[in-house]
Amino acid sequence: MAAIYQAVYRRASSLFCRLHSTYVRKMRYLNELKEDDSLCRQAQTSGAFYLFHNLSPFLQQVGEKYLVPQLSAAEMKRILEKFKETEQWIEKSVLIGCSDEHVPHFALDLGALEKSVIESELKGSFTDLRKALFVVDGKDSPLLASAQSLLRWHDSHQYCSKTGQPTQKNIAGSKRVCHASGIIYYPQMSPAVITLVSDGSRCLLARQPSFPQGMYSSLSGFCDLGENVEETVRREVAEEVGLEVESLWYSASQHWPFPSSCLIIACHAMVRAQQAEISMNSLELEEARWFALEEIVEGLKREPGSSKQDDGASRE
Ligand SMILES: NC(=O)c1ccc[n+]([C@@H]2O[C@H](COP(=O)([O-])OP(=O)(O)OC[C@H]3O[C@@H](n4cnc5c(N)ncnc54)[C@H](O)[C@@H]3O)[C@@H](O)[C@H]2O)c1
Ligand SMILES: [Mg+2]
């Protein structure tokens, strides 16, 4: 009987593997880790850890490259022992993904421990996220951005906004609960739009006062409560440059960690060439003007950092 059961089980598991792609199995596994504290606690013992210090990610320079190292649970234990800290620290970490082989990835902020000791122990440095995003491999950027956003959210949601009592995170860090009121808090992000406005032959770019010298960007703005994406694009273009959008369409979207977690929705918008006179809102913008295609092509040829203040430090 047991042999039949085993055969049926093996057949069912191989069917599951064949029916579901690596991606589907990975997403289901991550979802299980978020829902099941004991499974996630177990996963931490074999996980890989990305380190942060006061929200700055840990990088290692190898030759010209900047790597984002993953530490094993054993290496984490060794580092924490240096500080006479217990492994309980590991429970402060948050789940940020997993490999195709289901090795779970966690992020942990060691901001309460001496930065220089960790840096010299691990031969690397904690680097401001804006600078890190300019130097790491492109595939690591989304990971650093979303890990920092999640760590930032936990750091600023330690207390229930209704009762004032401490909130507790689940092991994965996908939510926090106030046990006094039963309120569950989920990580938040703010939707925002970024819009390339065109009059058919030129496109409109602008500068905020905080931008590094020489940097222009398309218009952006946060969605107001109750607005859809189209309404936000029309309002922001009207508010910032005094133009009426005639038509618009969605282009792409990405998570953006500044000033804190945003979902940036990129759109194209057209205005009538006959009504393209800019009336800039100088409370928000320092400069806004139309650019011809040749100017954009020329500008894109410039190396990042070629202007004196362009270190990305004040970039939005
Ligand atoms: N990638 C880029 O080139 C680029 C360029 C510009 C802006 N951005 C991003 O676009 C987003 C919108 O930026 P913006 O400055 O144009 O917005 P904005 O035009 O809506 O103006 C910012 C102001 O909106 C208010 N605001 C409303 N909701 C807010 C929220 N959830 N968070 C913070 N402020 C809020 C604040 O008063 C803030 O000063 C930001 O995340 C910014 O970092 C990206
Ligand atoms: Mg704006």
C-alpha cells in the first residue's frame, strides 16, 4: 500500500514540476514563505543575506567592478558573534526574493552595529544607494532598490498609528501587526507618473532646483488620491508647464526608491503644436523648455558625471 502511495506521490510531484515553470514554482515558494512564519524561520538558516547599514547597501569593489555580495547564514553568524550579538538578529531580516533553486534572499540592516568593523571584516563599504545604483551591475539595481524600500518601511512603521503600541513584523517582513488593535500594516508605495510631452516634433524637458548641473528630465508627479493615471498626467502637465494634454499613452513602469518607495508609471503625452507655449510653475521647476531631436541625441552622447556636480547625490 505504502509503495502505491509513494508511486502516486512521485507521479504527482513530477507532474507539478512539469506543469509549472521555474518562475511559477519560485513565486509559489516565496508566497509560502510570506504566509508561514516557521517555514520562513527555517529558510533563514540556509538563506543568503544582503547587508545594509542605515539603508546604505554593502558593496565590494573588485577591480573596476562593484559587486553586491551575498553572505551565507554561517557568515552572518560569524559577523554577529564578533559583536557578541545573538543570531536573533537574523530575524530582523526581510525576505526580498529567491534563486531559481529556491535559496531564499534576505536583506538585513546592521545600522545599530559599528560600520567600520563590518567594513574591514568583510572588505567592502556601505555606499549611499543613489551612488550604488550608478556603479553596480544593472541586474542588481532593482534588488537594492526594493530591499532598501522594504527596510525603510519597517524602520518607519515600528508603531501603530492608531494605538501608539509597537508593531511586530512577520518573519518574512511582508507585513506588521499591532496586537493591541489587530491592525495589519502592509508595505506601502506611492504611485507617481513620469511623462515625456511632445508637440509632434520636439519634446519637453525640465529641471528641478535639486537636480545636478546639466540634468534635465521629463515631467513627473505623484498621483493624488482618487486619480487614475491619465488624470495625474493631465494635471501634472497643466500644473508644472501650463499645457493641456491632447492624448496620452502608457509606456513602462518601475519601482523607484526615492524619496521613498514609489511605483513610477511612464507615459507619452501629446500637446497641440499651435498651443505649445510653456508657462512654467517656478515653485516646482527651475527651467522647462522644448528640445529638438538633434539636441536630445547630442545630450545622450554626454558621459554621466561629465558635468562638475553630477555625482548623482542630489538626483531625484
Ligand atoms: N527618474 C527621473 O529622472 C526622475 C525625475 C524626476 C522625478 N522623479 C521621481 O518622480 C517622483 C515624483 O517627483 P516630483 O518631485 O516630480 O513630484 P511632484 O511634482 O508631485 O512634487 C513633489 C511634491 O509633491 C508632494 N507629494 C505628494 N504626494 C507625495 C508622496 N507620496 N511622496 C512625496 N511627496 C509627495 C510633496 O509636497 C512634494 O514636495 C519622485 O519619486 C521622484 O523621485 C524621477
Ligand atoms: Mg514634479
